[in-house]
Amino acid sequence: MAEKGFVLRLDQKVALLSGGAGGMGTAQARLFSQEGAKVVIGDLDENAGTQLASEINQNGGHAIFVPLNVVEESSWREIVDASVQHFARLDILVNNAGILRTEGVVETSTETWDLVLGVNTKGTFLGIKHVIPTLRQNGGGSIINLSSGAGLVGSTRSAAYHASKGAVRILTKSAAIQYAHENIRVNSIHPGPINTQMLKANLSTPEGGYAPSDIPLGRRGQPEEIAYGALYLASDEAKYVTGSELVIDGGLTAQ
């Protein structure tokens, strides 16, 4: 409940979060709800998604969970329809869903390539494609795509992941230019190493993730720090921001 005279940053807006039951998505769902948004949680993990929606509702917010397979076009149609049926509108999309594989170019199988590009790039494309018609009906909106520091620079590993996140970066700019005249803003966030389950799984491999000593600020980030960046881009505070890259990586790509 906002104090008298205090305006919530996402008051009355409806936000759809793919990968909404994962680490960064969960942090966004909670923060967006606290800032007045009604939240649609899309994920393959039904248990986690249902629990998160229940938690938000019990805390006085408004949330629903809808199963979402980001590589299936029909699944996107269903979640957009469910969002509008339940909340009567849609204002924000955050494309969080993503997977990581650490193999280099030679070691990457075509199956791994197709899997990573499918989830990370095709999934983002389908989200943009199916949300835009609904945003048009509201006179505009905000789309936020989770790219990565790996979409800006290369490394000694993760060929498919780098390719997929680089594609998300440029797709974001293309969509931003195509739909700016309709007041639909499209921006990308480029996280560095963030303490999520995906990073923990990566750290268990010989290729590993970045050590704190590799990062200028000396630590890995927290999901909430990405959520605050998404909150800014989703809010009217960023109404003159489109086609931009918000890098949240502790200085990693500045080296």
C-alpha cells in the first residue's frame, strides 16, 4: 500500500514475465508487484510459478501463473490471451527465459546450437511478435529483453550462448526502430555474472563462471539488481529510452 502522495512506479500496469519463476524473473515479479504492477508469470516450472503467484497475492498484489514454453508459438498466444482476459490489458513484457551451454565452437553440437538459439533467440522473437499487437491497443508499452554481457563481448567458451545473446541485442534494436512510432519501447539488459541457478550450474563445470576477482566490483550480482534495471525500463521514467543497452555487470565488460 503506497503512502499518501506517493506514486507507485508501475501503478495499474500489467507485466508479463517469461522465465518468471526463475531467479531474475522471480525478483522482477516481486519488485514489479511492490511497485503496483499486476504480474503474469510465464514459465515451464508450474510448481514454482504457482507458488510465486500465490505469495504475491497473499502479500496484497495481483498475479497469475500461466505455463509458457517460449519456443512454441501457440504457448505465446495462450499466455497473451490469458493476460488480457484476466487483467484486461498488457503493458510490459520482460523476456527472461534463457539457457546456457559452455562448449566452444568445435565442441558445440548442432543439437546444442539449435536448443540454445531456440530458447534464447527464437523465444525472445516470439515474445516480441505476440505482445506487440496488444501493446498497440493500449497506445504503447515497454519490452525488455534479457541479453547478456556475452551479447557484447566474446570469451573462450559458450559459443552458442554468445551467438544467441548477440542476436537478442540486435533484434532489440531492430524492434525498437520498427515500433518507436507506435510508442512501443524495446530495450535490452546485459547482466554480468548473477547469482542464479543457471550460474551455479555453470560454476560446476571445468569451464566455470567468472570468479569475483575477475569482476571490478569484486562480487557477482544479485537477481534484485537486475530487477531494478528492468523496473526503470518498464516505468514511465524511461519513456524517452528505446533501443538502448543497460549493462549491469559490475564493470566486467568495461575492461
